Amino acid sequence: MFESFARQFTATSQGPTQSFETAETQPVLQRLFDTYGGTTFNEGLYRIHDAVSSGEASQNAAFVYPALKFPWVCFGYDWLGRQFALDFHRGTADNPEVVMLEPGTGEILEVPATFEDFHDYALLEYQDACLAPEFFGEWQAHGGDTPRIDQCIGYKTPLFLGGLDEVSNLELSNLDVYWSITGQLITATRNLPSGTPISGLGLTN
């Protein structure tokens, strides 16, 4: 596991070490976190959680997507702040399948791979769909900043509110703040008919 991934992805930074004393890790993720926990690849294109940030991201996901009904556990995320999570409702306990949680669209997307195949197959075979590297290159070409491990490049206006999927609608954001704000928007608009005007949502961060 991780052999093909290591040949195609370059570690460009390592996040600060966090205390693992009270953090719980799903056994299937232990090797990933031991090997790459807190690591950023390809200048921020893809990042891997450690046990602490995984728990925090999973809690955020539970708020935004209450229908998930744990156990769904986040293990990695991309430059757009999209979280990759284990889906224990699909696959097996030892090798669950993977979903992508997309705050910009409010969608949950099934990745056609198990966790065992995700890094060595899906991130290579479906890299455009999973990580949008060309869009990231476009952001960089326009002078966009490289996100730190606690940052992402978020949509100023989320796509589910009519925002455009283009560089002019992107901005550097704190990852937790971006998920908090878009999460509140997703929750507030989940059952509204298409085209409903949005105002006065009383967002907090």
C-alpha cells in the first residue's frame, strides 16, 4: 500500500506534531497516519489528516451532513477543502469504501474505490475528479497562494448558491471557518426549493 502513491505524489510539508493521547484512530487508518499523518503533497493539492485533525473534521462533517449517521471518518482533504472519508456502510470493516464530502456543492460523492485502493489507484486513475489538479494549476497561475495545512481555497459564493466554478470565485480560507460557514449554508438551504432567494441566515464563525 502507498507504493504507487509515493511515486506520483511529493511530500512538500509536514504539519506540526499533535498530541495523540486522547485521539482515537480507526485501525484501518493506523498505517496511513503513522506514515503520512499531517503531510501535505504537491504544494497543497492533497493533505492527509492525523488522528487529531481527523476527529475534528469528522465532527464538522457530522454537523453538515447529519444523514451520514456515523461511522464516517475523514482521513484526507484536497486544496478545495473537500474531505475524503471512510464509508463503513459500503465495503467491509477492514476495507471500507470512500466518499468525498464537497462543501462547495453540498454533495456527498461516492469514490469508486475501497480505502485499500484509494491512494494507489483512485487518486491516480481519477485524479481529475478527486483533486482537480488543472483547476489548482489555474489558481496558482493567477497568483493564488499555496494553502497551509489548516487552509483551503474555498468558493466565495458556493456553487449550490449559484457561484461560478472559476478562479475569480475562489479565495484563501481557513479550513475550519470555511466548513463552518458553508456548513451553516448547506443546513439552512437543504430543503428549500431551487431558486429560493437567500438572505438573513445569521451565520456565525
